[in-house]
Amino acid sequence: MSDVIDRPILEKEASAKSRLRIIDCDVHPSLHARSDLNPFLARRWQEHLKTYGDHLRTPYIGTTPYPRSSPLIARRDAWPPTGGPPGSDLDFMRKQHLDPLDVEFGILQVLDLFIFSQQNLEFGAAIQRAVNDWQLAHWTSREPRLKASILVGQDDTEAAIAEIERCAKVGQYIQINVSPRANEPLGRRRYWPIYARAQELDLPLGIHVGGYGGHAPTGGGWPSFYVEEHQSNAHSVSAQLTSLVLEGIPERFPRLKIVFIEGGFGWIPSTTWRMDRHFEHFRDEVPHLKRRPSEYVKEHFWFTTQPIDEPDEAKHLRSLIDWVGVDRLLFSSDYPHWDFDDPRFAFKTPLSETERAKIFNGNARALYKL
């Protein structure tokens, strides 16, 4: 009799244990207000922000160049009932995202132009430091499923190294984040000390789309519409992958792990094919490269899946996954943004259970040592 009573409970427990849990590599927390940073900012910088505000490296100084297609680029249903912007309420994030989608770990990616794109680099470094402390105080200390990244402004290399060292001593961060829209291509020598320290600390280098380095976001200049600016994210990460590979970063730092975040992955085959083709013609110009560019890409780089590519025919997405490599892909939702990818529906092409386990959990677990 007891077997009959207990069997449904046992089956439910077995089902829960066997269900694939999600590691989401792109979750965006937001400040409820900029005053949230005051406990982590020196009085000088609190007064600076209040008196002078932002001075961003864009033609518009204190704002983004283009209006977003919805407020704060967020889902309409992501506004917390308690007030504040999407991503600012931990309890609501638990209710709407972490719990229903069974997120085992969510990696925080803090986005705000005033973090990465300050013309005043000293002020920018102070903001980055405050945000790094805010992540621990407001998020990861209250929710163990969430993991923080060290945000640094790569264009002040000395300050970036100091912040990496400070946060590494705390030991609660799982990667180092820089912006792809930097003052110079990321393969340049000025940024090498950051890569050297990331390699020594065995922390992956995350490159999340966004930021402004003072340059137009496209090779053709400043676009007219938000849809063009949004499209240019793929161009930016493609250019930075090219710079990192051809400048020899994987050759010089062979244990450095580099993750491109929120750039999708549909652009990777054509970019690497062109690099390989040009390498055959100009390899004497880059003698520091010992192998074809595509080989470095397949061994040293990872790519988060959002925004997932959705070709008309599922077999084309399957071909793309096969070429990039299942081992190189990390699931990301981009919660709470408007182009959020729901893990239940994101891949509109067949995946084996082994492939699903790698993309949605195993690859990130191994990379970030979770």
C-alpha cells in the first residue's frame, strides 16, 4: 500500500532531477535609480554625477544616439509591479524568469552607456567600481543563482587592471567584461595587459555588445534608424573577432577564453571563411599566426546564442550550429529585453539530448567552473 502512495512522489522527484536546468549567460540587472550607486561611490563622484552628469563618447554627449523601439529596450511585461525599470526588482526576476524557466545559474551582464562610455575615464572607472560592488550587494549575495562579472573600461588599462585585481581578491566574480565599441580594435597592444591578467586569473573575457568608443557603430557612418543601429551589433563583434584573431591574441595568450555575448552566431562562418582566405594570401604579413584563423576561433572563443538566428528553413540553422560547433555555444536569454529568447522555443531545429545538455548547461558549467 505504501508503494502505491509513494510512487507519484518518487516519480515527480525523479522527473525534477532529470529535467535539464538552464544556465543563462546573459541576464540584465538594472539600477532602480542611479542613486543606488551612492553607497559605493566616493562623495566626490556623487557630486560630480549630480553636478555635471554624463559626458558620453557619442555625438549626443548625455544620451544614446537612437531612441529604442520600446522603453529601456525591454519586454512590455517586464516592468515590476513595485515600480522601477525592468530588471531592477530581484523578487520579480525570480517570479518571471529564474523560477519558471528553472534557471540554475544566471550570469549578470550590467548594461548602461554611462558605465562603459564616459569621456572622463577616471569618473568611468569610479562608476565601474561602484557597479561591481552593487552587483554583489544587491544581487549575488541575495540570490546564489546569480553570478557577477567584473566590469572594466578597457580604454584606461591601468585602472582596468587595478579593478580586476581588487575584484579578484573578493573572489565572487566569474568573468571580466569589456565593451566591443572601444577606442581602438580590441586586438591592439594597449589592451594586452588586460588579457594577460585574465589569463593568469583563469577568468574568461566577456565581450557584450554595446558601448560607444566615440566612433560610428557601422563602417559606413552613423545610421538613420534604430533598426540599423541594432543590426550593427553583429558588425561590431565580427570586427572585434577579426582584430583579436589577426592581431594574434589567441597565439599570445593561449589559455585565454573569450566569450562574445548577445551578438548571435550567424555571422561567424562568413567572417572566418574570409579570414582564412585572406590569410592564405597575406600570411607573411602576420607571421605571429601559426595556424589558420578559423582554428583559433574554434578553440579559443565561445558565443552566446541570443539573438538566435531564425532562417526560414530549420536545416539552415542546423548547418550553422554544426559549423560553429555545439561545444562553442552558450545559451542566453537576454532577459528582460524585447528580443528575449525563451529557452523552450529558441532553437527551431532538432537537437539531440546531448546537444541540448551542452548548449543549455554543460558548456557554460565547464567554461565558468560552476
